[in-house]
Amino acid sequence: MKRAVPSLLAVLLVASLAAPAPAARYAIDTSHSSVGFMVKHLVVSKVRGSFEAFSGAFVFDENDLAAWEVEATIDAASIDTGNDQRDEHLRSADFFDVEKHPTLTFTAKKAVESEPGEYALHGDLTMHGVTKPVVLALEYNGSIEDPWGGTRVGFSARGKIDRKDFGLTWNKILEGGGLTVSNEVEILIEIEGIQEK
């Protein structure tokens, strides 16, 4: 019995199903994302804050880490810790000096998978006019088709930096030897991206 030769259409269909989807570019949906941080105050408590104005985009392909790219910009003056007096101090030359350094930027082009859905994202953070390498622990929260026909993906990112590395050195030493504000800063980020068409 003569074997049937698969049609060109069938071959192309099988190939398209087997091939991973190409990398796509996503814009950060700022209304469903957050850029936050946390620092110790007077040794005994932690104060949370956030930046309310930011923008960015990223290239993502779940099957191709080499395609990943991230670019984000944060408005330094948009810092918000829930206390106006403290926020004005943070905007001053003692800390962010927003008149001279109005933005923070983060760019990345390298991700290493630690286990399924979890990655180490290697990038460069520029803050207070200083650029330093930063590694974020990145969790991929999945992909979904939204009610308006778009594709969305979500990520959570965590990391730590030493603010002294970026020239943010203001502090006061307490009588007991501790610092008014910790030098270590925890980074807390939630990102929802919308695929660009």
C-alpha cells in the first residue's frame, strides 16, 4: 500500500505548532503595576514607600531567555512614603536630589532561570547619577488574554541594594550605635505588561 505524502499545508501547520512563539514587546501597565521599597527606621521598624510615576517596556519570550530586554524610567520626585515632610527630605540634596537627578533608570538584557518560573534578572540601575549592577529575583506570574483581546503577562521582582553605593549617604548614628535609616534598601516590584501590537 502506497504511503500518503503529507501536504505542504499539513507540514507547515505541524511546524508552526512545534515552534515557540517569537519574543514580544510589552508596555508596562502602570495602573496595575507598582515600584516600591522598604527600609529600616531606627533599627526596630520598617518603612515602606513607592514611586508613583514610572514607565517602561520589556521584551519577553518564555522559551528564549536570550531575547529578554527591560527598560524602565522612574520619576524620582514622585516618591511617596505617606508623610509629606519625609518625602520632601527624600527629594532634597540629602537623598535623591531630584533637581539634579530627576530620574532613576533600570535596563537589563540578561536573565538566568533558577527554577521553572523563577529567574535572576541582571541589570543596571542608575540612581542619583550613579550606575551599578543589580540582580533582581524575578517570578513569572503567567500570561492571560484580557477581555479586550490583548495579551498580558505579570511578574514580581525583589532585590536589595546598598544606598551608599549610589551616593545616598545621609544618616544619623543613634546613641545605641544603630542608624536612623538603614543603608540596605529592599526593592519590591509588581509588573503587569500589555503586549504591543
